[in-house]
Amino acid sequence: MVARLQALLAALWGGFLLCIASVATPSAFAVLERAQAGAYVARVFAVEAQASLAVALVLMLLERRLAREALAAGVARPVFSARLLLPAVALFCTVAGYYGLQPLMAQARAGVGVASFAALHGVSLAFFGVKGLAVLALAWLSLKRTS
């Protein structure tokens, strides 16, 4: 039951990230003025970052529970499995990509800061891409466990 919940959460999280990347963000820039689209997308990514923090922590806790249950059943499992490290990677990408770069991007928009907005936006996009790949890999691995 816990393994199925883990697979479901990972799949939903991956779908959420794909929807943001392929539908919500491009659509906003297609129909809204640039400033309005930027404000909308900033809000979408704020919600996504909060949701990603929560889901990553829940998935890591579920994996630890599955490891404890396996140990109690006498099955040895590695402490740092891919199902634990992948949500940790996604968590790191969320913290670094959103919470770390967002203040720097605001400074760059204001004309001050260490890097241009475009450079910081590229780094943020790379973190989001890595997070998406980690979450989709986790969903795939978790689904393999349940079947």
C-alpha cells in the first residue's frame, strides 16, 4: 500500500511539473502581456515550489518507512536507494532553483546583482529540468516496484 502511494505521488508530481512546463507557462506568455505573464508565472512557480517541498519530504519519508518495513521483514536494502536520492535531488533543485535564485533574479530585474536576468533564468530552467527528470525517474522506479 505504501509503495503504491509512493508511485502515485511521484507520478502526480511529475505530471504537475510537466503541465507547468508545457502548458501553463507557455500559455501565459502566449495570451498575456509580458509583465502580466511574468507575474502569473512567478505565482505558478511559487505554488509549485511549496508543493514540491511538501511532496519531496513525504516521498522521502515513505521510502524510509518502506526501508524500515523491509528491514523488519529481514530483507536488506541500501540506506541511500535511488528512491530516496531522487526526491532529495528534486528537493535540492527546488531550494536552489527557486528559493536561492529568486532573490537574485529580482535584483537582476532591478538592474543590480551579480548576473543578468537571462543567465539566472537559464540556471533556474536547468534546475527545473533536472528536478523534472528526477521526479519522472522516481515515478518510473516506483511504478516498477509495485508491478
